[in-house]
Amino acid sequence: RTYAPVVLKILQQHFDKIHGIIHCSGGGQSKVLHYLPSPLRVVKNNLLPIPPLFTMIQESAGTAWKEMYQVFNMGQRLEIYTDRETADSIVDISKFFNIDAQISGFVEKNDKKEVIIESRHGGFSYS
């Protein structure tokens, strides 16, 4: 599925409020570390449900959950970084296109670049 129509609509309405867009394939949930402009902590504490495929991979390979989140998108395909009010509008736009979306976390100042994953499989830190 292409996200082009929904991203176009989001950019038409909120271009000046978008601080970053990350497609989580090829770097999983830690991919954002490559693009953070300054030492910030990204806390992902409300990720979308994990599709069964990733549980099957984890069980078959015996891969640690920390590595799973680092390598795979775990069902969290596209992230848009913005303020809370704009995020609420982006969720509504996504739903108009029948795309599941939700606010997955927040960004805060920190002394180093870091991603924190809080999941039912544990808490993981990447830097």
C-alpha cells in the first residue's frame, strides 16, 4: 500500500509543523537515531499492535525482542514527528484514508540521542 495520498494531504495541511518523517523499514524502530538533529530522547510507549508475522519470526529464530525492534518495523511503518495538536489532526487524516494511526510516543530533551521502546515484551534502549 502506498502512503503517498495520505502524506500529500498531511503536507498540504501541516507542512510547517512537520519536523520529520521516518519510514521504519531498513532500520526498524531505532532508525530515527540517524536523523535526530540534536541530543533528544524518542520514547515509543504506545506502538501499534505487532502483526503475527513478527511473532512467528521471533519464535522461529529465537531472536531477542530488543533485536526484533531494532531490525524490523514491528508493524509501525511510518512515523511523523510533530506537535501534539498536529498529531491529532494527522491521525484523523489517516483514518479518512482507512489507515490505522495513533500517537506512538513523544520526544524530549536528553544528554544523548536515544530511542526508548516500552512494549509488552520489555523496555529497550538504543543509542
